[in-house]
Amino acid sequence: MNRALKRILKRTVGHHGNTWAEKLDDALWAFRIAYKNPLETGRYRKMQMNELAELRDQEYKTYYIYKERIKLLHDAKLIPTNFSPGDKVLLFKSCFKRFFGKFKSRWIGPFTVIHVFPHGAVELEGPTNFKVNGHRLKVYLEDHTREEDPLSLEPP
């Protein structure tokens, strides 16, 4: 504090120090209202910023590892389906958001596979030919039980 007051008085009084008693009240007032930011606070703030950057890097690495693990778990649950041209498939209807009904089917079709692309897309034959993701398809099993089962109670 004394060093700061001495510096303020040097600036206001100048080289001749005979009027320092008159300027002391002004110097005390200036010292009291001045914003004091010691060097230690600046160093502490820099240290906090560095720690924050390190934490951010650590969290990024953790998130990246988590994302890879989740992707592996998800990919392990996918059942690969190999479609070939001529297969009959059903397409998952993703337009139902809510209130799709208890007994309404979410599958439309059957469609016929025209072409299977190497990256997983499948071209289907319908009113117009269109491409869809292979994960949205499942094999259509036609009902042959009526023709083959002679003991069926239902009339053909």
C-alpha cells in the first residue's frame, strides 16, 4: 500500500516533494477507488484457464471413446440381411409418429428387389422404382399354408 501511495504522489507532485502533504488526501482517495488486480490473481486465472482446456480435452477423448463403444454395440445388434434381385420384401413405414393404431401394421408392401447396391441401399419396384436403406426392409414370407394344408378348416 505504501509503495502504491508513493507512486501516486510521485505522479501528482512531481520531482519537488514540498506539496506532498496537500496531495495526500487526493492520493488516498485515488488508491481507495482504484481497481486492484494483483499479479497472483492473473496467474491463478491463467492456471484455471489451462485446467479448463485440459478438462475439455479429456472430456472430448472420453466422449469419443463412448461414441465408439455405442457404435460397436449398435452395429453388433444389426442383423445383416442379404437381399438378391427378385426377392419380395416389406418396407418399414416411418411416417407414423404417434397414434398409429393398435392393430395397424407399420410395414407396407410387398415390393420386389430390383438391384442391391454395395453400400446397403436397395432399389425396389413399385408404382415407380425407388431406393431405400436396406435396414428398413424385411423379407416377405408368402402364406403357402392354405394350399399345402388339406386339413385346414378355412375354405380357400
